[in-house]
Amino acid sequence: MKTCNSCGQYVSVDFARVFGTNNNQVFACLACSTMSEISEQGKAAGKERYSSV
């Protein structure tokens, strides 16, 4: 099983495949973020780390 790199919560392989990075790493999950943050901002793939504001 995969885990969230942010909070350590277990996530499904499918969640990691859909919302994670190309290497299936997850930086946010439903335990530590909202679904809208994950899907709209790409938070689970760590995309906000690389965006400039």
C-alpha cells in the first residue's frame, strides 16, 4: 500500500495512480486535504510546490 508523504495515512494504489506523481508518490490525501484541493490544485502530486504565486 502507498502512504501520503504529508501525513502518513494509507492511500489506495488507484488513488496514488490518479492523483499522485508519475512515480505514484502522494503529497496530500483525504485525511489531510479536501477533495477540491487535491483535484483542482494538483496538491496530491505536489504541484503547488512548484507553482509561483
